[in-house]
Amino acid sequence: QTKPTVAQDPLGKPGLAVNAEVVDTTRTSADLKWEPPIKDGGSKILGYIVEVRKEGTEEWLKAHATSLHRTQEFTVPDLAPGGFYKFRISAVNQVGVGEPAEIPGVTEAKDILEPADLDMGVTKHRVTVRSGTPLRIYVPVRGKPTPTCTWVHEESDLENRAQIETSEVATQLLIMPADLRDAGVFHLTVENTSGKQEADINVRVLAQPGPPESVEIKSFSRESAVIDWDPPSKDGGKPVTNYILEKKEISRKTWTVVDANIVKTCYTAMNLVEGNQYFFRVFAENDFGIGEPGETDVPMTAMDPIDQPDPPKKVKLTE
């Protein structure tokens, strides 16, 4: 009695590798890639043989030290700068080596220059982050040679606070945690020997507002003072709802609230004690809370202003 057999196509060598191409070059190398053959000959593809031939010669040389190359991409090394080369790839299965797929044309071993560029789409939308959480800005970049990427912010100390990573395809800035100092514009410059590109990335940090600015005494008397200030330069991503004014006598350590619901940027503090010296400070508040204060630089003495005397009238020379 004979044993049963399974009907199958006879095994054969694999077909041509598909879509073989040169994707990049340098002065001494060429990057190749391809796809497996459509027909594997009925046997698993074991690997590939990559060969190179310099223009003007007839001999094809294996480009790799191993007997087979296992993946569908390979960097051919040790090319002569400025030399012209042909490449071909052969698939291999258990039956043998298939017909080689030759990459069309002749390739010159040279550096391919590409001006530095970046994805401008990141500039079209403002980056919003909550204070106390990480701020991460990822920007795709390109260029040959690989561009250098420089980040600048007018207030944030990037050198000590930010982690910046740059690769051939992207640059990333990471600040952990973000705070109000990081609000505003980050300026990014990408540059290589072939060109330069710049972009501004606007960041909004959701937080308590910054300190009111230019807090000063506009006028005073023995029992009152008019305090004036400018709104914070950074509102914390939400409008300022009100201001809080506090005063402190120079001889005391504690501050007392004058008014906690001021809506304007000017206020008259009453009921001062004549002859006492006072400091004043102002807080801004928004939906996220109360920010840091802005303060007067020097103490104010509660007293009526001393006017210069009027000039003498009807001066007569008596002698």
C-alpha cells in the first residue's frame, strides 16, 4: 500500500524583488530599499543578496559581509566619493538565488543637500497647558545635513528648565512642570548649510494671573492715598475678575486688606493714620485663583503735601 501524497506545485527559485530603489546617498554610501517578490517559488524567502557595480567595470560585488541580508533595506558602504554605481537585489529561498532586480539608472555617491525646514502647521494653533503639568511642543523638521534647532523664549530659562531633543525628523521641547513664565511666544530656528527656517509658537498657560505692574502712589494726604497700577502682562489664560489691595505699616509685619473687590486699576485708600508710613501691594484674581502681588517700591508717609510758598507781593525797597 502506497502512502498518501499532497498535491503541490513544484518548488522553484523566487521571482524579482519589487520596487527596488535608492532612497538616499552620501559621499560614501547609498541607502536601498525594496519589497519581497510577488512569487516566492513555493518556499519561504530566506534573505537577499545585494550587489554593487561601479560604472566602467563589469564585475558585480556583494555589498554585505554576511551570506544573506535579512531585511528589505540596506545601506551600501564604502563607495568612492563622486563615483557612479549600479545596484541589484536577488531574493533567495531554499531552492536557490532568484533573478536579480536591477535598480534603474546610475547613482552618484554624493551628499544630498536639502534646506532646513519645519512643519509650519504647529504655528497655526496656540498650545494650551495647565500650570503644574508638562508642556511638550513637538515639531517635525527636515533637511540635509540634519539641521540644528534653537529654541528661545523671552522669559522662560530654557537652559535650566527645558529638556530639548532633536533628531533627523523632529525637535521636541519639554518643560516639567510648566508655569506662568512659559506663557507667550517660543521662537524656533532650524538651520543647516543649505538654508534656515523660523517659526513662532504661541503658548497659553492656564494659571492664576501674574502680578499687577507699575504699582505706584499717584497722590496722598494725611489720611488717604491714591494707588494706581497696570494689569498683569500675563492673565493666566482667563480674564482678571478683580484686584485685591493690601496695606502694611512700616513698623508692622502683617498686611491688612483694604478692598478685595476692586474692578478698576486705581483706588483711593482711606483712614490712614497721619505720620505713619505705609507700603501697598495689589493682587490680581481670575477663575484659577489669586496671583502674586505687585508692590510699591518705597514707603509713603501719610501727610499733606508741602506746597512751595507763593512769591512775595508788592516788594518795596525801604532803604
